Amino acid sequence: MNEDTIAAVATALGEGSVAVVRVSGAEAIGKVAPLFKSREDLRDVPTHTVHYGWIRDPATGDVLDEVLVTVMKGPRSFTAEDVVEISTHGGVVAVQSVLELLLRSGIRMAEPGEFTKRAFLNGRIDLAQAEAVIDLIRSKSSKAFQVARKQAEGALSKRLVPLKEQLIELLAHVEVNIDYPEHDVAEVTAGVIRDHCGAVLRQVETLLKTAAEGKILREGIVTAIVGRPNAGKSSLLNALVKENRAIVTDIPGTTRDIVEESVTLSGIPLRLLDTAGIRETEDVVERIGVERSRGALGDADLILLVLSRSDSLHEEERRLLEELKDRPTIVILNKSDLAPRLEEGEVRSRYPAERIVSLSAKEGLGMEDLERAVSKLFMSGGIESGDATYVSNVRHISLLHAAARSLQDAIDGAEQGLPVDLIQIDIAAAWESLGEIVGDTASESLLDQIFSKFCLGK
Amino acid sequence: MGYVAGEYDVIVVGAGHAGVEAALAAARMGCETLLLTINLDMIAFMPCNPSVGGPAKGHVVREIDALGGEMGRNIDKTFIQMRMLNTGKGPAVHALRAQADKFLYQHAMKETIEREEKLTLRQGMAEELIVEDGVCRGVITKTGAEYRSKTVVITTGTYLRGKVIMGELMYESGPNNQQPSVKLSESLRENGLKLVRFKTGTPPRVHKDTIDFSKTEIQPGDDKPNYFSYETEYSERAGEQLPCWLTYTSEETHKIINDNLHRAPMFSGAIEGTGPRYCPSIEDKIVRFADKPKHQIFLEPEGANTKEYYVQGLSTSMPEDVQLQILRSIPGLEQVEMMRTGYAIEYDAVVPTQLWPSLETKVISGLFTAGQINGTSGYEEAAGQGIMAGINAARKAQDKEPVIIDRSQGYIGVMIDDLVTKGTNEPYRLLTSRAEYRLLLRHDNADLRLTPLGKEIGLISDARFALFEEKKQKVEAELARLKEVRIRPDEATQALLASIDSAPLQNTVDGITLLRRPEVTYAHIEHFSPSPVALSEDMKEQVEIQVKYTGYIEKQLAQVEKLAKMEKKRIPDDIDYSAVHGLATEAKQKLHQIRPLNIGQASRISGVTPADLSILLVHLEHYNRVTAARSS
């Protein structure tokens, strides 16, 4: 029962209604209380009561959202620990900023399946369900792992890796000074520490600023629109964003670049990628586009496969239908306003009815059916990583904050003339925080660094 | 030709730095103990550098002493130079290093062993383990003597199938031309232990009278030496310290080595064992760091009554003729006479993940291993394992639970946990960077960390423990007093603060607040407000450190608390990982192989993810509830 206090978003990602952030642990009430502005103090309220108020950042005084807070004291709660649930307005920004504030206040982000795990370990869940709990942890972690791997290849990671390298070089140098005091390796001075940590800190701060401006927040479900040239992909994109962004012509293959656009469909943020037609082609320019499309397809959380109902199925389309069968794919039978020539039976034998939508993108007919299909797929858990991506971004932001704090501590320590082995603790903490985002902090790599960069030994 | 030669509680095979600590600990804990060694003249021999201590290693010596071991006392009796390193850095990394008179060191240790009541010292080569139903019952020597015991500790160092290599020359040998131990290796293997081949090396020794010291820089010891043992108050060695000397390799040295690389066994493929990265040979350094124009060479006396000098920095397995050329290319050594040739040595080691954290082998009950045989390198690392293996072999013989030092208690705990949980693919050396709680594992507080444990085990005398308690109590009292004492911004105070560039006081402050200022030391505080009772230097040091670094210390203590929670969650011995639903295949294999004692240890196994740990916790809870239901 003496576990640390954890938090996570307990509801599915969506806009419109409400979102719930769940906090569990011995300090749940004590940590949330100072952030909750209300007539009541959460520390004094009886268990199983709901309270109206605002979540406010005590550092800036900014109100983040108007909320309802439910207090459930252990053991009569889901986890058998003290639990606080904060119901915020729906949508990404409110819930995300509340979670972020909680993490900044010393609450830890819950691991995948951790609430259920605690419920089980604290005897709230029946023994018979042990296997189900394990399956939940396993499936949630493998999803989280996939997301993490995707992010490790992503833009943020590319910016963090060099920062990590700068820090580990500094650390290795400090360690050599400590463990090999008589070697002819120059001592790391306070000035060197200040300069190195300062340079890294500035870059971390730039990243945080981007996050604050909402660039990271806005990441939605990566959605690829695919189909043969002229099946109507760009028309669909246009219908979705209701403005002409991609060039739409009757010549096959005019969409040569990936066009990105963000839309919100039934409260679900989608990042739409309109991709060039999937088709073998000789045209070099277009081939680049096609290759990119294939790449975009691999990364997509949701795929909209557009077929022209007025043409019969091509070989490539049959292949795509087969390839995408086990992915979160919705098949769109476009041009429903024209005479049908498509072999619909072949599509229906492969896909369930709720994942096939007939519409006319050009005329704007049947778009609400598409909305319903996407939302159904999303709510059933068919679309997975969007949720996790968004949650882990909150985690990223809190880790970047932690790294910035540690770097500032290191700089302050250097200026106060603290011994280098104390400052090292802060540099190492910053390195670990960045490593948690990128996904590796093996301590062996420090030793590798030491022995590959410095000639040591007796 | 076999005969029954004796019966003991504990047998220790090997009398190097691990063996002597193991044997002394077991005997002092009341066990009838036999210490077997191939050669009685090689007890606690230093086959490589004539020094003890340094960062992390010196910490281990203090820990051994805090537990009631011998290494600290022995070096305090026999040093020829004492130096505190890292004094410009924080208190956690201050490290004592001694140059030893290696001959005196051996003699002093032999004397201590011979005087120990329950300890029998015997020359003999153990060749075979007596194992009955998976339990080790003793050993048989080359001469057919059959010694039986409740437990056995093997500390064979580099003797196990040792092979010496110098250039093209290779022969079976232990260190310094001693007889190697060949058959014991087979016996270990036959009993199911997996062995690996490691390599280490030593530089040549030269004659003092042929060194031109005028071309080198002097490296003296400290004027006022510190000691390793908490018991040592004074050593007569303090007045007779000898310096070391520093010189460098030359361009010519590098050329000689490069020209003769084809004769270097490191590169010709003659060496199959894995060598340590942190102790490379000179040929290795020159190849790997080709752009470094010169390398440091320290000339260190091997003793007060010998002309032999150790050439630190020149470990090599080059052919003898090349070694002489290399030596003579170094400033100050142009005319030098080589007394012993440097060499590389290959030996068998036990894969240490086959051990429990008590250092008992998993496959053979009652068999413990310690020191270089477990894949480490260094006298201090060996001694640190030796004392723990000795303690646990004795406790097993006495039907007691093993004693395990955890990572937050000592470098000994860090080292053993690294070895048994992660294993090692090169000879393992302790570094302070291997400790995650470096600030807690200080040189100054080894007694506070471990002496109560030493007392509980039975290795610390009542008299010594009383002194320890007094120190602890006085430090606590002084900390309490400083919290209460008020220092006023009067003229004398402000003047003193100004003299050390410290900002003047605005208000009256307490002693703790003032001592937290980086430029203020305990000596200044004493000036403002002296302690009513006399405090020794190490008590004052303790007060100062505990005040100054409290913020960082508390941060690390909070981390330790988290670790302690995980270490408390024990995993039952009979767990069948293959039957744990949901564990990843890699985790199943690793957990099955290491068999961690608790969730904390499991979390440090590479390849075991947080999700695997969660699943394991759920499984254990399931198991506990089922067990509880059955028993009720």
C-alpha cells in the first residue's frame, strides 16, 4: 500500500463530453488539493463526494479548466488506495494540461495497466481474474512499446539524441576525473559544466516552448488516405477539410506530395495524409510520391482506402484490400452518385459491414456515415496508438521539464562551487530524463563512453 | 593413496586476498577452518601493483574493515606511502590509496593467520571437490589428503588453468611462475559449473639503482597520513614514507611497439581470453589511442628493503627482448636493468551469474566462490568478496541465513549484485560510477553503514563497538547542538566571514544554516561556537559532511527507500517461470537463469521489462493468496 501516487487519463480520447483524469495513491488527495480552487479543501471533504471548482496552476495562477472532482478514500475505491478523479471538459487540450500539471506536481504517470494491477494487488479484484489482469498489462505495454518505438524514430527523438550525447560525454569526463584522479586527463571545471549544461538547457527549453504552443499537443491519429489514382482521394480530403488544399484534377497521379491536414471528426483529432496513388509507375516524380505513400501507410493509425465504385476492381486494389485487411482500415466506396461497376461482393467478403462506407466525396453525400464508422472503430479500441501517443506526449513534456530542472540545478551547483561529484548527480538525472523519452538509459553505455574516449589503466 | 586428513566446518582453497579474508572471517565466527594454499610463501601475495586502495577500491577496504576484516589493518601496518586522492572533490569520492611493502604485507598477513585460534593453515593443492547428492562435502588434494567439511570456499585467483604468455612464449603457470591449478578446473566443470577464460597482465620490474630519477617527477605521500582501518590510531610506517616517480613514454617507445606489433600476442591471436578494458596493455593503448603522443608511467617501489620497482602503465605481453627495448626508450630508464619480465596470464573463471548473492553456487550446495575466479580483478574486489563468502560459508555451516549487503549499503553490495545479476564479459573492476548511491557510500561513513552488521555477525569486538557507538552518539549530539546554537552578526563573526569571502550575516542564524554555506567549514563554526565535548577529527568530518550535503543525501535516501520496497518483495525459491502466464520469453529465460531473490534484483536483470515485473507481481500475489487459502 505504500506505493507512490500515479495518474493517467481514464477515459478514451475524444471531444465533446467529459474526460477523466484518475489519480491513485497515498498522496492522491494531498497532491491534488493545492491545485484545486474551490470553496472546499479536498483534504477535509468526506469520502465518495463530488466537488465543483477549477484546476489552477499554483506557479502561474492560470486556470486550466472548470472541473468536477470526485474523492474516494481507500479501501473503498477501485484500487483500494485513495483515489481522486478529475472530470475535465472533453478535448485534448484541457485534459492534457491537467495531467501535465499533476505530473509536474510530483505525481508519476501510471504504467500501462497499473490501476488494475494495484486493484488486484490490493485485493479488490478476484483471484480468478489474475490472468485477465496480466493480459491487460501485456497488451497495453506492447501497444505502448509500439508507440515508443515509433517515437524513437521520430522527430523529437532526433533532436534529443545529440543532447543526450553531449551530456554523456560530460558525464564520462567527470567520471574519469573521479575514478582516475592521477591520470593526465584535464579536470572538468565549473565553467565547462556551466557551458555544456547551459547549451543543452537552452535546447530543452526551445522544445518545451514548442510544446507549450501546442505543436506537440495537436498530434492526432495519423490517418492515411490511399487508393488508385483518380479514385477520389483528394476529393475526400477536401470534403473532410472543406477547403481546397490538394490539387484535384482528372489526370491520374496529380497528387504527388503528401498533403497534411488536421480535422476533428466526432471529437477525434485526425491528422490526414493524402497520399499519391498506389500504383506501379514509370514517372520518376510520381514514383517518389508513391514511395512516400507506402511509407505513410506503414505509420498510419487509421487507413481510409478509397475505391471508385464506378470502376471495376484493379489488381492493385485487390492486393491493397488483402494487405490492409488486418489493419484499422475503413473501405470507402466513392462516387456513389455514378453507376456502379465495382464488384462489391469481393469487398464485403473481406470486410465487416461497419467498416465499409458508400459516399460521394464530390457531392458531399454520405460523409456522416464515414464519421460514424470512424468513431465506432475508435471507441471499440480498433484504433490504438492515437490514444497512447497523446498520453505519452504528456509524459514527454513532464520529462523535459524534469530534465530542464536538473540542468538548472547542475548550473547552479557549478556556480556555487559545489564539488563535481554532487553536480554529477544532477547531470545524470537530466541524462536519464532525456533517455526515458528516447527509451534507453543503459548505464553500461557510460562505461563504454569512458573506456572508448579515455586511455586509462595501470 | 588417499587418506582422511581432517574434518572442518569450513575449508578455504587459496590464500590470496579473497582466501585470507574468507578464512579469517569463518574462524573468527567460531568455525573450525582450514586454509589450503599451493605455496605457504605466497599468502596475500600481490602479483601485480604494490598498492591498495584508490577510488571505489579504497572504499571497499574501509568496508571490509568496518565489517571486521583484515585488509585495512594489514595495509596500515605495512604501507610505504599513503595518499588521499580526490581531495579537491566531494567527500563521497575522497579515496585513500597506499603503496604497500608487498613483502611485509605478506608476512604480516601470514602472522595474523598463524595466530588465529580456529584457523589451520596447510600447504597443499586441492584437486577435486567431494560432492555428494549435489552438496559439497570437502576437497581432495594432490597428495591424496581428503579433507571433509560442511562448506567450501574456492578462491583460486588466476591459478586455475593459468597460462603465462610473453610474445611467442607460452607455458602453463600461475602468477609469478607459481604452479597452476589444473585438475580443480576439471572438477568444477564436471560438477556442472560453466567456466570462461579471462586474461590479465603485469608490467616488468626494474632495478632501482639503474633508474635516473632526475629525469622523472617526484610523487610524495601525504605529510599526515590517514589510515584505512578505523582501529589504527598510529602506524610507525608514517615517518618512513617513500615517494613514487612519474615519467612518460616517448616517441621512440611508440615506434618500437608499432614495429613489433606482429610479435604481440594480443594482436597475433595467441591470446583467447578476454582482457579488461580498464587495464589495457601498453601495446593496446598505443594501437587504440594512436593520436595520444605519450602515456604516463609511474615508477613505484615494491618495498622498503628491495631494489625492485614496479613500472605502472607498462603492462605488456610483448617478447622479453622487446620489453627491454621499450623500457630503455623511456626517459629516466635509458640504462635500466629489467629484473622480472612482464607477462599476460590467462585463467579460468566461473560465470558469476551461477552464484546466489551469498556467493554460494546454485548447482552445488555448500560451495562458495570468491575473488578473481568470479570474474573480477583487483586485490580489494577479491578481499571484499572473500569476507562475504567466508561469512556466508560460516553461517551456512552454522545453519544460519546468509548475509547480503545491498547496493545502498556498500560497494561490496554493488559489486556482488552486478556480478550475480548481470554477469560480466570482461574482468570486473569496481568504479565509483557503478554505484547509483555514490553519495551515501562514502569513504568516511563505512563504519556507520556496516559496523552494526559486523557486530551482529560476530566480527566486531565489544570494545570496538563501544567506540563506534560513542562516535555515533557524539556526532548526533553535535548535530542537535548546532541546530539550536545561535550565531549573532557581531563584529568578530562578520570579520571572520569577510576573511573567507563569505557574505555578512543579516540576522542571527543557527549553526546548521551557517555551515551549509559552501565556503564555511566546521573549523569556522568551532570558532564561533565550540563544542562542549572534545570531538575527534573524524567526528568533526562526519558532522560537516552530514550538514553540507544533506539535500543531496536526502534525495538519494528517498531513492533507496523505493529500492528497499522492491527488495522486500521476495520471490519463492520454487517458482516455475515457464508457468507464469504472460511473461515475455526473454524474461522467462533470464529469470530462470538468474533466479533473483526478490523483485528488486529481478528489476536489474537486462531484458526484464517493467511489464514483466508487473506480471511477476500479479503472479506472486496470486501464488500468495492460493498458498494462504490452502493453509487456512
